[in-house]
Amino acid sequence: MTNILANQSHDLNESIIDHAEGQRFLNEAFKILVEEVLCKGTDAEQKVCRYEEPEALAEILDLELRETGEPHDKLLQRVKDVATYSVKTCHPRFFNQQYSGVDYYSLAGRFLSESLNTNLFTYEVAPVFVLMENEVLRALRLLVGWTQGDGLFCPGGSASNMYAMNLARYQLFPDVKTKGLRSLPQLVLFTSPESHYSVKKGAAFLGIGTDNVILVNVDDGGHMIPDDLDENIKHAKAQGAVPFLVSCTSGTTVQGAFDPLDRIADVCEKHKLWMHVDAAWGGSVLFSKCHRHLMKGAERANSVAWNPHKMLTAGLQCSVLLLQDTTNLLKKCHCANASYLFQQDKCYDVNLDIGDKSVQCSRRVDCLKLWLMWKAVGSSGFEERVDKAFANVRYLTEKMKKTEGFKMLKEPEFVNLCFWYLPPSLRGKELAEDYEERLAKVAPVIKERMMKQGSMMVGYQPLGNKVNFFRVTVFSPLISKKDLDFFLDEIERLGKDL
């Protein structure tokens, strides 16, 4: 017995030593994080990225996992290497995606939620966050125009869109939950060709089929045409299909277009279809008195997807699905009533056990980062951020108009500015037979050069019959006019010899 206790004491001491060592390592790793990511990573004079070819990068990082562990000094170098060779998305010259910048209140919330490491499914294990999520969802619904409703934080806007699709189908055919796809007629849904690709992915994932996603025509600005939507719905019905959902977009990925929600709502009400608004990118305009008109009619929708990790810079991931429904449809559609989690004789109101609304069991805490930001800056602070983003894109637009060699697709409606850069060798050659072919090669070469030099990052893509062009999204609160001036100068520097 003495020997056993002695061994237990030894094991306990070892555990205490390991715990203390772990804390020291965490402290040192945190210093590296602050210096390499939050200080250097937000400094416009530092590189946005340090590009390496995949084989070289794998060798630098020494990715192989081995039988024995490594000493802390080597692990700290690993931490530094990861920070050094990762893209600094918080950098003021990272224009590549619809997430950029950093909010320190949100970041504090992210550190806290990661440290607490709880699962947002019952009040029992996440009392603070169940109440917090409910309050954040309530406040977001009010911005849409709903005094009542439901909702859920989801793992990204794609998941939010898929939830909406599943709910719309369940509301129309509740037997699908128990009887499956064989109980259904041919269902069809409608969206625009400029909507997010998750609409088609959702149709495939839910067994609806991508052939049953009907694309509605858009105008030159990328907005869904309501009259064409109406005609497509009537045609689908005449073919024997059953329309069940229209997915419109507030802030399309490339052009930043806002579909005319009021007119689409008229069509949806006429045909009794579920109206979903994918506002993952554009939803934050609802904070702005100047720009919320872009989502006029959102209050008439059945559901809205919104990603505060985009324009509000809440940090990945922070995505919500908001519902006007008050019949508990979300839970009815997804619940499995697991008795080991959702006991009905608990000592508190079991309606606070929200996990059965979700298709996930494990669900991370994504509400804290947004709640802490909101507490820090208030709705007025968010409004200022949105308005500043619009002011910055106006500044860049006017500057671009005055700079030779830049050609915009159209005046920006949102904070997406799409343009071609024409090197001197292509200017005045628009009628040449190979003009489009040569123009298509410009953006990829400029992008490669900027990545390898690490000076900035911006995305490019083709769209329909338009060859490769740049899309810059201007919304990070860290962006200054100096950064926007640099942006134009750098595009020209990198491409003028092409």
C-alpha cells in the first residue's frame, strides 16, 4: 500500500510539473503570437505573406509527427514558424477575401471561449453562453425587423443556407424526416447564377439534386430579375415539379449585388414559397441608417443568413441563421431527443437546452466574440465601421477613375470593387483579335508576383463572359487612404511590363 501511495504521489508531482511547464510554454507562445501576428501582422510596412512553394514549406515546417515529443524551445520555434509563414489576414493590405482585419475585443472573446472549451448544447454545461446566444440572436433579429423568431449560430454561411433549405422542405413535407426522399415529389428551388455556390452544394447534400436548382436571370448589375423568377416558377409547376424555396442574395460574392427583396417577396407570397436571404456578406448594412435600404424587404423573408465574421471583423467563424418562425420549426426539424443529454426532468427550464435545434452535437461558442465586440463599441460603433467601409470604397473608386490603365466593371453598389488593369501594351488595343486572351492573363501574373513578393493580396476571377478581373473588398477597419493609394500603385508596379 505504501508503495502504491508513493507511486501515486510521484505521478501527482509529475502532473503538477507538467502543468506548470505547460503554462510557461503557453505564456511564451502567447508572446510570439502577439509579436508575430498582432504587431507585425498589422504593420503595413511588413509583408502580408511569405510565400514558399509547397515542398519547401513542408520541409521548413517539418510536419512529420513522431513517436517522441520535442523540447519546448523547439516547440516555440514551431509556433514562430507557423506565424511567420501564414498569411496575415489582419494586415491592412490583405484584400483577398471577405474576412480581414482584427478586432481586439472579439479576439479576447475568442481566447476566452477557447480556454473555457465548452459545448453549446445544454444550459447544464454552458449556462452563460446559452443565455448569451439567445440575446445576440434576438438583437440581430430586431435589425432584420422581427420582434420574435428563432435562430442558431452555424459553422459558416454555407451551413446556414443549407439549414434554411432543410427547414423549407420540412415545413412543406414534414414526413421527409421519417420517411426520407422517397416520400417526396420533385422539388425545385430558385436562385441567381451569382449566388453563393453553397446553394448548389446544399441541394446536392440534401438529396434535392443540383439539376433542381433553377437559375433565374440577373440584370447587368448582377441582381435577380423578379419577373423572370415568376416565369421560372410557373414553368416549373407546369412541368410537374414542386417549387419550395427562393434563395436570394444580399451582397453577392463577386460584384456585391443586392437582390430586390421586396419584389422577390411579392413573388414568393404569390406562390407561397419560403424566401431565404443569403446576407452572409451584406447583412451588416442593417447597422447603417445610410445603407440599410439595400436590404429593404428583408423583414418579409422566412430566413436570413448573416456572417458577422465578414464585414464586422468578428473573426472566423461567426455565422448566424435567423428565422421569423415562432413554431419551434428549427427543433422539430432537427431534434433526435437524446435522453442522455436532453432529460425532461432537469432542475431548470429545459427549453434552455438548445442543442436539439442543431444537426451538430458538438457546437462551439461563437456568440461571445460578437457579444463582447457589441458591448465594447455598441450598435453605433458598428454603424461607423460600415459607413467607413463605404467611404473607403468611394475614395478608391474616384481615385481609380483618375488613374490610367484601370477599367471598372461597374460603379460599386457595395464594398466590392471589380476592375481590370490594362498594361500599356494593351491600351488602345481593345479591337485586336487576341485582346481578351491577353487581358485574361494579366491578373494571374500580377497576383503571382504580389504573393511571391508579399506586398499585398487581392483576388481575381472570371464571371460569365468576362475574362479575369480583380475584385478588391474594402472593409477592414485598419485600412487607411494611404493603403488604398498603395493598392493602385502596387497593381501598376507589378503589371506595367506585361
